[in-house]
Amino acid sequence: MGVNQNDFQKPSNDINNEVSILIGANQLSAYFDIIKNKRVAVVGNQSSLLSSGIHLVDTLLALNHNVVKVFSPEHGFRGVGSAGEHISNSKDPITGLPIVSLYGSHKKPTVEDLNDIDVVLFDIQDVGVRFYTYISTLHYVMEACAENDIPLVILDRPNPNGDYIDGPILESKYKSFVGMHPVPIVHGMTIGEYGKMINGEQWLKNSIQCELVVIPMLNYNHQMKYSLPIPPSPNLKTDAAIRLYPSLCLLEATSVSVGRGTSAPFEWYGHPMFPKSDLSFTPKSIEGASKPKHENKKCFALKPQIDYTSKEINLEYVIKSRDYLIGEDFITRKSFFQKLSGTDKLHDQIVTGLSEEEIRKSWQKGLDEYALMRSKYLLYD
């Protein structure tokens, strides 16, 4: 492939920042000794690229490292699966490596999955939101590595929503794959910091500890605006969608569409019963969005204005939808809404008509306590 180690020891130019960030994956010399002469598994997907644009797996193979297996999260290794779609084990057509899906009924690597592995590399672009399932995959991979005495190396990447924390703290009775830990909806950590917190707070089964190494970034801080060079999943295609995702995703448990099956998912929201307007969309089954909500039905839409300086979830979209759909079925999946929000309180607050200000006040104590806990694990300012 013509790949040389020196090609990757340079800052990334794939981001819109004045200072170039050197991501963990790009710092090959920082983890080469850890994987040298070892049987390596990579937990990755389409976002696991170096600044050269070459995939981590392809890079390691070209540099004669013994990558023997790939583990893929929700959406699959090449990242084309719809949300919640069953992804089967397969073989990567480019490298021929076996791909083990960590989704559906097989969320955690088994003893058999790991019996030929000496070290695991985790390199996935996260978006800093509790119900974005890559951090749940991280939890299960850490747990499996701890149980099998296998070290895990996290190659850290920026969090495009890493400049704030917000939302209700997850209550243990609502723990699920879309929320496993007592953190707010927007947790404000990189995936490396989050892994340190999983270990430090003893959230793994039986409080076991994973032998964890984080390869931190250089020239990064949490206040940086970060533009992802590649979509982290099929329906987060733009900076705008990623910024709106923490607010709009709550509508996934309602009768309102967030634009899946359109050209701009998570950039607008709509419903056939919204007030008629010039702005509308008609969801279609497309790659990454099979059988979307209100398929082939015209939905009158609203398009939020993006404020990248805002440091909070915007509940206006849920409240406005509730008001537009009075007399209609609004929260159609109550239990899912509770899992997404991590509590039963937000559902009740929305249904009973509390204002956004009143709702936000109910979060503050939990956010203050979380901020103190989070501070112990931060690697960046």
C-alpha cells in the first residue's frame, strides 16, 4: 500500500481549527511498542481514519502489525447500517479480516472472540451524547478485556459536543444500551476520558478493572469547535446534525420525525399533522434509514437555527411538538422516552406542561455533582 510510519507523524488537517489536533491514532510511535509482535484486534468503524485518510486497520497491516480481527459497533464496520439494524458477523472485503458485530444480542466480546487476541485497540469517533451507543460498546469491550486479562488501548479523538454538559442524570432503573451510566445526556468527555471514568467509578461488572491505556490527543481542548472529517454514523452527516442531535433525539420516542429517510436527518423535524407550511419533507427508505417514520408521507417541518455557542440542550423542539400535536398521539414509546432521557421525570414534566426553565432547574443538582466527578478524569482543559 506504500504506507510509511513517518507519513502519520504529523498533525491532522481534516478539521476546521486554527490549531491542528493530533489525534491518538496518528501517534503511531506512542502505541507501536504496545502492539509489537502481538495479536491485535481493532474496535473500529468507518471513522477510524488517520489524517492521511487511510483506515487504521489498513495502516497497521501495511506496517506489518498482526491485526487478526475487527470488532464493529452499531451501524457496522463500514458504517452503513440503520439505527438499531441487526448487523451480522462478516468478513471485511478489503482486508479479508473477520468482523465480529458488537450489536444486537452480541454486545460484548465472548471468551471465544478473544481467545486469539493479545491486545485490543479502540478507535471510534464519538459525539459526546449518552444515548449514542459507542460508549456502551466501550463499556462492554472494557468488561470483556478485564475478564480475560487483555489490555485495551483507546486512541482518543475529539468530542464535537465536548464544550458543555447538560440534561438529566440517568437513574439506574433506566439503564439500557442507550444509557448505561449515571451521566447527563451530554457528558462533555472524550472517549478516552470516558473510559477512565468507567474504570475509576467501578462501573464494570463486579467492579473489575480494565488494564487501560489512553493515547491522548495533542493540541486539543474541550472548547474547540471540531468538524468531523467523516460522518460517525449514517444519520449524523453534518456539523449541524451532530450539534442538534442531543436535543432532537428525544423526538425519536414520539410520533415526530427527525428527518430519517431524507437528505438532512437531525437537521429538521416534522409531522403530517404539524401546521401547514412551505417547508416539508417526505421520508423514504434509503441506505442507513430503512422504513423511516412516516415513510412516504408528507411531513410539515421546522428547521432549527444552529447556535454553536449555546451550552445546553434545547427542549423547545419537544415542547413545540407537544403543543402542535394536542389531541394527537405524541409520546408513542413512553418506555423508550424514559430510557433516552434516563428518568421518568422528564416524560411527566413534558406531559404536564412544565416550562423549559422549570425542567432545567430540576437538573441542576445532578449536573453539579456530575461535574465534580467528571473533573477527576479530564485529560484536557
